[in-house]
Amino acid sequence: MKILKNILVTAFALAAINLTAANAGDITADSIVGKWKDPDGPAVVRIENKGGYYEGVIVENTGNPDVVSTVVFKNLVYDAADSVWNGTVYSIKKSKDFDAKIRMDTANNFTMTVKAGLGSKKLDWARVE
């Protein structure tokens, strides 16, 4: 009985590893291209490949139309070894750039980690297009 339990545990672990590897294998440098919903407000940001780096511009903001066309993601560079994009994010509220790391969880969402001094904040973005 103990052997059967070990086999089942091993089988489930391998299945979970394979699913994770399959999802990670689907992510490419251009996976980030598209329109994304800002988790902190009504803004929609379009991320585009600028040839060697990626840039994100606010294309919609019903709460503050004056910020449309503001570049908020700057110099995002894909690191294939870690499957992340590193660059900066511009905070409109603070009028300041912060270091950011983006990791895609699936094809339709990513987690952005923003570093500010000794602290950091994680934000989950969802694809809208």
C-alpha cells in the first residue's frame, strides 16, 4: 500500500511539473505584446515591441483622460533564462520611475513586481486584447 501511495504522489508531482513547464514554454518575448488592464485604476496600457525592448503606453483612461499617451513601461527587456521582462514603470501618482520585473503567469495575465527602496509591491495585470 505504501508503494502505491508513493507512486501516486510521484505521478501527481510529475504531472504538476509538466503543466508548469508547458505553460512556461508557451511564453516568448512577444507574449507581453497587447493591451493590459491597470489593476490600480481604469487605465488600459498597450505594450509594443520597439525592436530590442518593449514599451507600454496608456491608450485609455476614463478616470483621467489627460494621461492618455503617457509612456508607463519603459525599456522592458526580455530575459529568456528567467522568463521575465526587466525595465522601469512610471508612476503617474508619484511622477517617478521605478524598477520593475514582469513575469507572465499565463498568456492572459502577468505579475509585475515594483521595487521602491527596500520595499516592493506586486500587481496582477490582465489582458484585455
